[in-house]
Amino acid sequence: MPCAASPTHTWPASSKSSQRRGPPATRRPWSNGGRARQRATGAGPNHHLVLDDRLLVTLVGLRFQLPHKVLAVMFGVDRSTVTRAVHEVRPLLAQRGFAVPDRPGIRLETLADVFAYAAAEVDFGYQGLARDFPDQISAPPRKPAKDAPSEQVAAYQRARKQQSSRRICVEHTIAEPKQWRSLQRYIGRREYFDKTFQAIAGLVSDRTALR
């Protein structure tokens, strides 16, 4: 004897499903369902830094390579505000170029500018370079022979001292960027190193041009 099929039981519709606001495909996931705003307009991190403070926080970051979180505590703002300020100001500093001593208003921006205005004071190892470019490169005078007259030796000493006095500025300029922590041991992101180096080099050239 075949078994009779059991009657199909129909469950009542769920009260929660019947109260849905609409199909899932049409509902916006960011909708608050018509509820009142729980956060006041303008709330959140403080992104306000005046231009002077943005420049100052960038210079402090370049000079001492402090974490942005530390700079944020120093300036009383959110870390993202410091990061935004550095990303805005650092490229502007890098685009300024490099100052030229005794030539105010001139800034070197390309390699062609460097070759056009550069003048170098070199040591004994670059005598050949000074011979090929006598108008731009100055090297110490050649040392006279052992049997040279005293007048020639005295003239050599005076010329060597004068050239050394001019070259000491070049030595200081080379050493000064090494005092910036960002160039002593760079720990930032690789794609920002070029702008960091150019910004520091431009600032160092400004200080050198004022000497």
C-alpha cells in the first residue's frame, strides 16, 4: 500500500522580513535609515595649520626627521594634518632651485644652469680640471721646486693661503647637508627621497649664499 504524501506546511511570514525597507540591491549601505546625525558638522581631526606653521613643521621634519606623530603632539594637531602639510610644502621647497653666492635673484634649477654659473674651488687632485676650465675652476698653485728662490716660495705660500680661504666655504657647504638627520640616515619612503634631498640642498644653498 503506497504511503500517502504528507500535506505541505506553510509557515507564516516573518515579521522582520515583512518590515524590510526594500530589496537589498536598492538599499544604500551608508544610509542611516533616516535617523538623526550622531556627529556634529565639522567634527573629527583638526586639519587647520596656518601657512607659517605648515612651513615650520616641514622644516623641523626635514632637519630632525621626527615622526609625524611627535610633530602632531608638538603642534597640537592630528597626525594626518602634519602629513598633509609636509606633502604640500616639501615639493615647493624642492622646486625653488639653488642660490648662487654674490648673485641675488639667480637660482639654479637645471644641470645647464649649474654649468653656466658654477665656480669651483678644488684641491691638488684636480689640477687637470682647473687647467681645462680656468674660468670656472680654481686649484692651488703648483708647488715650486726645492731649489726655487725665496721670492717664488713666498708667492706660492700667499697664493695657496688665498685659495684655501676661498675653498673652506666649499668644504663647509659640502659638510652642512650631513648635519640634517634626513640625510644622515634616511628612513622615509623611497619615492620621497629626491624631493627631500632637493629641498634640503636648496635650503643649504640659501644659507651659504648669505655668508
